[in-house]
Amino acid sequence: MPGPISRAVLVNRFNTKLGRIIGGPELPILKKIKQFVIKSGGKRIRPITHYYFSGILEYEGREWEDVGAIGELIHAASLLHDDVVDESNMRRGKPSVNALHGNKTAVLSGDYLLAAGLDHLRTLERSTDLLGVFTRVIRMLSVGELLQMEWEREFKLAPKIYDRIILGKTGSLFGAMSEGAYVLATPPGQAVDQEQARRYREFGERMGRLFQVRDDYLDYFGDAKTNGKELYQDFRRGLITHPIIVLRSMVDARSRKTLAGLWKDDGLRGAPEGLERFLTIAGDSKIQTRLAREIEEEVHGLMHFVRSHPESQYREKILEHLTTLLVPQLV
């Protein structure tokens, strides 16, 4: 594989591949869904990660485009389904498919995207090995969503359950991208080393967890202007995320009781008084510093895995990206 393609070109390549996989459905509504998937894809972090790992592993074919695009189709399908389950009317600042066209259309369109992705998968050289990678993702996405529905507003949400939710909804897709790169790089005619495949999958799952933990952190301690996202949305919605789980373990019984009371009272959480109570407890606990250090440690752990590979431009791209995931620490 030659030197890395620029991120802008990669995004265009993946969008083109997505369009080809989805095809030219005759139904007008599916044409709209196709445009929705292509135009609302964001930075394509997952398939770009897959591309860089394919380069690190010296894969010389072109099926990295297909594997990355299939991962994005599964992700897009999960978002269509999630918006129905969550009764969400907005997606990245724009009306969601279910808001525009109804829940039934959103669910069936998500099913269509899954079918299109799996149908294309069977045309790839390593289709048998990759099928297990992607069906595992689909299963874990469903489990993650079911667990989130059951637990996300429960103040006593256990860390292990929260990690299972993250693994299902975020980590599994990243894991498929890094594992998929290893599968593609396995020489033709040679069986995939399942232990090595597992190592790459676990790296991606850890990376996905880092993305979610960092996103949770930024909801409380980010810069609203820089991130383009209003702070404390998770708090006002009553969601139990990583900062709250950690904060619970750091404070005394009285403060835990105050926090539990906040989560029982939607009105108080939405009022300035409720947010002030929370911020006082959070400030006294120094939780921002603890969370920032936790993120830093995980970034360095992931870097250690990446650096175990021979030096290359692709390796440096992953390392550069991991550096951007660090957050400022309070002194």
C-alpha cells in the first residue's frame, strides 16, 4: 500500500463506496435514505481507522474500502433504529429520519441498510471470516441498546453494565474495524490467527470505549463553543454516564444521597439550583482531574499497542489521532 491518502479524499472514497453498495433503489424513500447516509456521515472515524490499520499491517488490496463502508452501513442502520427507540427527532442538528418519514420507515430503512451491507460482504475474498466479525457487531449493538433502555436512568447503574453498554453501542464497531484490517491482511490461503484477531478487536473496542468516555467527559467539562454542544445535557436528561459512576465512588454518603436525590427529581435537575448542587459536589471531589488522567492513561495504553508495530506513516497517523483525544487537566 502506498503512502496514506488524505482524510478528505478518504471520506469521499468511503462515501462513493457507500453509494455503490446501497445501489440505486427504485423506491423514492430509499433514495432519500441513501442521501441521508452519505451526507450525514460526519468524519468517518471508524472506516479511516480501519484504513490506517490496513496500512500498518501492509495490506495491499482495495477491499479496505468495502470493509470500512460496510461498517458505516451497520452504524447508520443502528442510528436509524436508535432514534426510533429513543424517540429522538434530531440527528446531528437536523431532523431525524423517523421525524421526517415516521418510525416504520426508519426501522425498515435501517433493515435495508443492514441487508445491503451483508449482501455486499459476501462478494469479498475473506467473506467467511468477515461475516463473523460483522454479525457479532450487529448482535452486540442490539444488546447494548437493550441494556441502555433498561439502565441509563438508574442511579445505581453498575460500572460493568455501563461498560457492556459502551462495548455494544460504540466499542463493537471500532473493534470490527481493527479486527477487519487484520483479517484482510492475512495472506490468501492462510487461516486467520484467531488469537491475533482478538488482540486487534480488543484494541478497537478499547478505542471505542475511549471515544465514549471522552464524550461523556466533554458533556460536563468541555468547551461548549469549541465542541458546538451545550454542556450538562446528560445531567439534565438524567443519564448515568461515566463521570457520574466515578463521582459516586469518590464522594461520601451524604453527597451520594444528594446526587441520588437529583436523579429522582427531573424538575430540580433542570433548574439552576440543581445544577449548582451538582457542580459543588463535582468541584469538591476534583473529579475533572481524575477523569482527565484516566483518559490520558488509556490514550498511552493504546499508543503502546500501536507502537508495537513497525514504524510507518500509517502508524504515525493513528498515533497523531490518539493524541487529539487527550483532554486538559486541572492543576
